[in-house]
Amino acid sequence: MKKQKMSVAQKKEAMWSYLFVAPTIIGLVVLNFYPIFSTIYQSFFKTGDFGLGNIFNGVDNYVKLMSDSTIWQAFWNTIKYAIIEVPFGIAIALVLAVFLNKKLAGTSAFRTIFFLPMVCAPAAVAMVWKWLYNSQFGLLNNIFGTQIEWITNPKIAWISIGVIGVWSIIGYNMVLFISGLQEIPGDYYEAARIDGASGIRQFFDITIPLLSPTTFFIVQTRIIGALTIFDLMFMVMDKTNVALSKVQSVVYLFYDYSFNIGDKGMGSALVVILLIFIMIVTVILQAAEKKFVYHN
């Protein structure tokens, strides 16, 4: 069967289609694909001065990283942060979304208030929380009458950073949950009320199952976001902070290797390891979707 030739109008339509798609494709290649391959390539080299004269050293960067206790501590710090930010940020946002999804006075104002942290500059958020956590003049210690070193005590600093992460992401998660709740037909709740189901029973038997696709999306994106956390720790934790080693994330350590120490080869190798770890986590989550996500 001969392939039909495109008409002049179809050719023009195809040309305009490619033109409209071109900026996005170029952006992906320049800003995403090229940096990924460049990072993988650079991870096999010992970086020369001023980025010149790189020396190929095979997998030496990876061997050094895997034998460095600082790397394992950074991975553990990142995982601990994710353990705080992801479940608590999702649970609190879900409860708020259920309440703010109802037709009550002032719900729009409360939605805006809870979403405000998402539009605030990270630097401003860091400054406010550093003041709140100040061991001598901070608001928290003044309210509770304590002298807790919230961000300088290695035992609790990671929890304090996690609290900031939860506070920052609640609004984003809440908006996604509200959009998911609005997609659930009200007939389900009406039938449940007729059968005598309580509000709590409706929440666990209707809301949670039907909201599982949204919940899974948030879980997956927030785990990836938590594993790549940088700006929060960079702006809250000073370099002289004694608790920094117990808080710094993998990306924070990448920044230190690449821009402070000047060893971009080691920094690139660290990013590749993190990328592989995130890919493994994503594959596990995708497999779990088939068992735990209910598609209506």
C-alpha cells in the first residue's frame, strides 16, 4: 500500500507543530539531557585546575566515595530527613485538605495561608526559622522557657530541619489533595451516610482508597524532592555549625566537593550514585503502585 503524500496544508500544519514543540525539546536537551551525560562522563575523571587538563581515572572516584564514611553519613542524613518530611507532610496536608474541602466560611483564606510557604523565598524562610531556633533569643525558647540548641545540637538538629521541610511543603501537598478530593463523586458519601457510616469510616473506606492515585503521586514526588534537598540545609546550617556533619545531605556534599573543594569529578560521581539510588527507589514505588493504588 502506497503511502499518501501530505498536502500543502498538512505540511504547513506539521511545520508549525514542530516549531511549537522545538523550544521545549531544545530546553530538555540543553538543560537536562546534556548535563546528565556530561556529569556521568566527568565522574570518571580527576578534575584539573580551572576545569582544564582532566585526567581519566576510571572508577577511582566511585571507590573513594564508597569507602568514605562522610558519604554514608550524608546518605543517612538525607534518608532521615525524608522519613520526617514525607509522611508527616502528607498526613498533615491530607487532614487539612479534608477540612478545607468542605463548604465553610473562610476556607479560601485558610487555603491561601497554608500555601504561602510555597511562594516565600527560601532565603526568607531560612532567616525566619533561624531566628525561631536561636538558642538565646529565639521565639521557641522564649515561649517554652527553655535553652534548647535546636540547630546546633547534633542529636536534634536533623529533626529541626525536618520540621522546616514539613512546614514548607504542607501547602503544596494540601492543594493536590484538595484537587483529588473534588474528583470523588459525592454519591459515594451520600450512600455511606444512608447506610449509617460515620465520618471516620467514610474517610478510611472511601476517601483514602479513592485518593490513592493522588497520594501515590505526592509520595513519589516528595521522596525524590527529599532525597535531593539542598537549599534548606545550605541556608539554615552555617559551615561552622558543629551539627553540620549530622545534617548535611548528599546534594549539600556534592556542592562542597564541586565548588568548595574544587573536585568536580568526585562531585559528579556522588551525583551519579544518588541518581542510581533514586532510580531504584522509583522502580520500587512503581511496582508498589499496582498493589496499593486503587483506580476508580
